[in-house]
Amino acid sequence: MTEFEKDDSVVLHDEHSEFDGETGTVTQVMETMFGDATYTISFEEGQEQGVPADALEAAEGDADDGEE
């Protein structure tokens, strides 16, 4: 399982979220009582709290602007 850090850019994959498929920024990392991490992700128009790592994917960096 990939772990993310504060200020990482991520893509949310949660069909029940209004932000599904959008890129946001990790603003908070919280550890659950089971030792897993959940995240607060900020988007342009709001935020999503309590997001598990398996619902997130690292966003592509700006260095990959040139498609081959």
C-alpha cells in the first residue's frame, strides 16, 4: 500500500464522492487506531476527509507534460 505525505498531489478514486477522478492535495494525514492512515484531501471546490490510501493514486507530475 502506498502511503502519501502532506502536500502530495493525488487523484481520488471514490465513485461515491463528488470529487471522484479529481486531483487534489493532501492537507492532513491521520493514523487510525488500527495503524492505517487516512487522509484529508483539498480540491479547488472543497475537501474530502477520511480518505483511505487505497482510494488514492499519485498524480502525474508536471514534468510529464510532453506525451510521447
